Amino acid sequence: MAQKMDPKWRFLKLFILIILCTLLIGLLIFIFLYFFLHKDKPCDVTIVTVATLTQFHYLSNSNTLYYNLVLNLTISNIAYGYDFIEAGAFYQGLMFASSIVKTYSDDDFNKLNAVFQGHQQGLSLSTDQISQDNGVYLIRPQA
């Protein structure tokens, strides 16, 4: 003859089963949302339309780089509002300047100007990094 289970234990087992099923369903929903609906911030497409370099001179005795670089940028696919957009200027892998080119309150998000003007002291460049071809420097804008 089968023993009857105490109603308290039956209720406790049922309660534990409901809690475990709820946790399992919650975990499955989390995994689904994370892997299938999680989208990274869309990559903004940045195009440099005009680059003007009027000064780029490195003094090796004082490790000082003098520069004047103006970039006209076009940014498309802006899906989010930004507080600001910062552009960095690099030469031979070393960042020598940065510029905040856009604030959230501006009207036109498509056309931007990045101005890098001034000098950077303490920039140690090797002889390979300061070599140039007849005063022509390769400008390779990257976003």
C-alpha cells in the first residue's frame, strides 16, 4: 500500500518546482535577449572630405612638433545623440593632438570641422618616424 504524502511536503515540492521553472524561463529569456536582440551601437561612417596641412615641423633637439591641420568631416549613420565627438590626430602611431569637433547642441550633425593647431612638447620620435619624402606627409584619416 502506497503511503500518502503529507500535504505540507507536497506544497513545498510544488513551490520549489514553480520557482525552478520560473528561474529557468527567466534565464532562457535573458540568453535570448542578450544573443539575439543585443545590438551594438551602430558604427558611424566618418569620411574626411578635405584635409589641409599647412604646418608640420618637428624639432628633434627639443622634441617639439609644430602642426596646423584642419579636417572637414562628414559623419553619417548617427543613430544616437552625443554629448561631444572627439577627434584625435596621430603621427606614426603617436597621438599628438585631440579636438572636440561637435557638441550635442549644434544644429548640423553631418558636417564637422576638426582643427589641430599648436605644438606638442616631449614627443619622442625616432629617426625612422621623422623621415619624410620631400616634405610630403601621408595623411591617413581613420575613424
